[in-house]
Amino acid sequence: MKSVLKKWKVPGVLRNSGNLGFEGILKEYLEYIMSKKYHRKKWEKEILKPALDQFSEGKEIYQTGSGIPLPRVALPDDDQPNYERLGLPGEQPYTRGVHPTMYRGRLWTMRQYAGYASAEESNRRYRYLLEQGQTGLSVAFDLPTQIGYDADHPLAAGEVGKVGVSISSLRDMEILFREIPLDKVSTSMTINAPAAILLAMYIAVAKKQGVDPKSLRGTVQNDILKEYIARGTYIFPPRPSMRLITDLFQYCQAEVPKWNTISISGYHIREAGSTAVQEVAFTLANGLAYVGAAVEAGLEVNGFGRRLSFFFNAHNDFLEEIAKFRAARRLWSSLMKEHFGASHPDALKLRFHTQTAGSTLTAQQPHNNIVRVALQALAAVLGGTQSLHTNSMDEALSLPTQEAVQIALRTQQILAEESGVANTIDPLGGSYLIEKLTDEIETRAREYLEEIKGQGGALAAIENGYIQGEIQDAAYQQQRALEEGKALQVGVNIYQLEEDLPLELLSVDPALEREQKKRLKKLRKERDQKQVEELLNKLQNAAGGSENLMPLLIECIEEETTLGEITGALREIWGEYRPQGWF
């Protein structure tokens, strides 16, 4: 019998199982040859090996940008895909989406990030975008605004209106949203250290329009921890900054209930050079720190937790990016239950905005950026984003022109209306590779989270430089790979051309700064200066105590106190953040 089995090439482990009898061995053999293990070995020997003998593969190692090894072809593990870990859209653990109908019920919000020069020019750009079919606004502020200086402050010189719109007062904010009904549009504001002050301005404008703040919809970024990690537009030390954040949480829960009180941002962490795994881990670590601070301040997690939102980067590694979004969603749901006992479905859902990766755009052959952005946007949609900004092709060179902005918006509209990807939910769910990557990203992100927890949480890991160091190491490795030709970038280190700059670029008129200074001088002459001084004294007293500062900030804004005057008063009480060297 054994000779017959050997002739049939039955594996030795089965030939030697004499106690099964011939029929038993035959049954086991049939099951074996039908198994994926046998099938794969047969494929490797009879099909793959001859091909490799004739043509070698292009790389010794294939892996994602995060260093996750990629199999030649993905096959299911014994327990994969695990249906319980996949679930269904709109139910825990939200791997497949936070809404039960996703884009079949409502498309993602097309929210193009815009703002430059003066409030008047930015207002014209916003109204143009809304006319072109954009469904939400996203405000970019200039650097002086982001770090709490008025346009006439000496440190603002040369930067007014350069990388965003200049906003110093309620009058500027009114112009910015002129003829834009705030009860009809959702607005996102990319502002962090002075987020509470800019939201106070937005609320004041809404009141002047006759709009009830309870009907306002939108998001304020309000994420100061990533400023200490990756971006640098901080003002105050961490603890008073966290107080401003929790004050905003508490105020909006009662007074502006439809407002997303924070957009916990991985985008800037990724732009600083992190991997996809690090982006998930460090962003969620910051999220845990904010939730912990709010709980410590007496807020209930199932209340404020329903208005948290996130902001991620859509990078070049297409399949890894899709898996990244799915892993982040599943992981956050678990963390909110594990750490804080959250139970309300909306407090467990990770809702997120996505922006395509500015750091991947090239000044060389800038039209290639249209393709990069389209692929990144598609990854965000396949990953289940709630809103999306697509970068313009010329952003590696200047602020985007109107034509470039229109192409970027049309990219989203083509995805939504022509590609068919919005017609079914999580279309790549169940893909062996996507599920393997989703699981691996979640596992590796958890390892980082455990390390950060052991250091005392995100704030401690920022203060001791651990998070910054991990990002810098990853950025160094990426840059080295590019310079050595191990990573390829079309037009930069492969398929290069001698070229003249083919695009018309947008520039900001230096006269803008003079006009902004004149506007501030006029405002200070016309307002009640005594009332402003009294309010600033009142604000400083409150900052030294524990009362919620939001109502007082709104009062200051309504009496035409400027952004710089408010932050200046708070600087006197809280001081300024000075990062410690940790290299």
C-alpha cells in the first residue's frame, strides 16, 4: 500500500499513518490536496519557480511605507477575514464605516482648504468654491493669526496673509463670511493655539447674521498637542492650553451642540515624516490625552465624546492608506471602551476628515501632482472618510491658483459621480491583503500606545521627546531612501526632465499688510477703549481661576477686542511655551 501511496506522491506524513487504513489515508489525502497549503506549494513549484527562473522580481524586499512586509500574493489565514472584527457598517467596531449607508446615503463633504491675503479675497474664493459645488468651507489662517498676533504686531511683519487669511478682529471675520449664511454651510477652521478665540469670533458673526449658535455646524481643529510634536504654532504652555480646549468642549456641549469641538490631527504628524503606523498611534495617543483631560475636568465621556473628530493624511502607499483608515476606526472604538468606559455609539465612532499629502507634491513636473492627488483621494474614499480636501497641483510652488483649485475639486466630483466607488460600502473589505494590513497596522499602533502609556501618556512622551524622536527617525529613513534611489519619486529621482516652470503662480500683494494695519488703527479709534481694557482685566482674573473662559472670550470679541490683545493678556498670566532641548 505504501508503494502505491508513494507513487501517487502522497506526503510522507500521510503515508506513515497506517493506523488510519487505506480509506482513511485516502480521505486525509484528498482533504490535503484540496487545502490552500498544498495548492500554494504546488503553485510555487510548478508555476512560480519556472517564472522566477526566467524573470527575476524587481526588489529583494517588498514592504509598505511603514515597513510591513508584503506577501507575493495574500492568502487567507485560518481565521481571516474574521467576521466579528469586520462587522457591518454603522456598528462596532466600525471597521467598515461609521454610518450604515455611508456614501449611498450621503457623499463625503467636499471641503477645500482655502484662505489667503485679506478677508475680502478669501471671501471671494469661498463663494467661488461654493458656486462650483463645494459642500463645506475650510479656513486657512496666516501665521500671525495662528500664533495670536495682530497684523500690526512687529513679529507679523512680512507674514500677513502669506499662507492663509489674516484675521485680527471681528470686523475681519464678518468680511470673511459676508454673504455666506452660517446656518446653511459647515465650516472647518484650521486653528489651534487661539482656537477658542476664533470660534468666539465665528459665534459672534453668526449672532450678527441672526443665526442661533445651536444651529452652527463645523469643526475647529483645536489640537495643541500635535503643535508641540510636529508643527510649532503654539502659544501657551501645555496645561493652560489644555484648559482652553476643555473649556471649549464644555461650552459647545451646551451652547453649540452641533459643533465638532476638536479635530485631532494626524495630518501634520505625517507631514513631519511619520509612517502610517506612527500617524495612527500618535494621533490616537493625543486623542486619549484630550479625553482624559476632559474627564478630569468633570465632563461625561458619552457627552463630549460624540463631538470629537479626527484629521488624517492620505499618502502615496495606496493599499496601506486604505487599511490605515480602517485600523484607526476599529482601534479608537476599542480604546474609548477600554480606557473610559464609553458606551454611546457616537462616542465610539472615529469620524475623520482627510487631506491629500502636501509633502508628496513636487515642484518638478507639477502636473504629475494631479495624478498623485487623485490616487490619494481615492484611498481616502475607499477608507471611508467623512470629508475630504484635495490639494492643488501647484502647492509645491505657491498658494494655489483658481484654476488649480478647480481641478482639485473636480477630482473629488469625478470620484463621487463617475467612478462608482461610492455605490457600495467598504468595497475592499474582505480582501486578504487589506485585512492583513488592517490587522498589522492596528497591532503595531497598539504597541506604540503601550509604550506611550508606560511613559505616562502623550503629554509626557511629548515633553521627553520620545514622539518627536520617533518621527524624526522615520523622516530621516525616508529621505535617505529617496536620496539612495531605494524610494522613487517621478520627476525627482526618476524620469527627470529639463523644464521651465510652466504654471502661472499666485502671489500676495505686499500692500495687503499696510491695509490690514490701517483697518486695525481705525478699529481702535472707533471702539470703546475703556470697555476693552475692563474686559481684558476681567479675562486675566478669570484665567487665574477656574471658570469657563468661552463666554468671556465671546464678550471680548463682541466689544471689538482684537485677537492679539486677548492672547497678549493671557500670555501675561500663563506665559509662553518654550520647548526644551532633548537631542
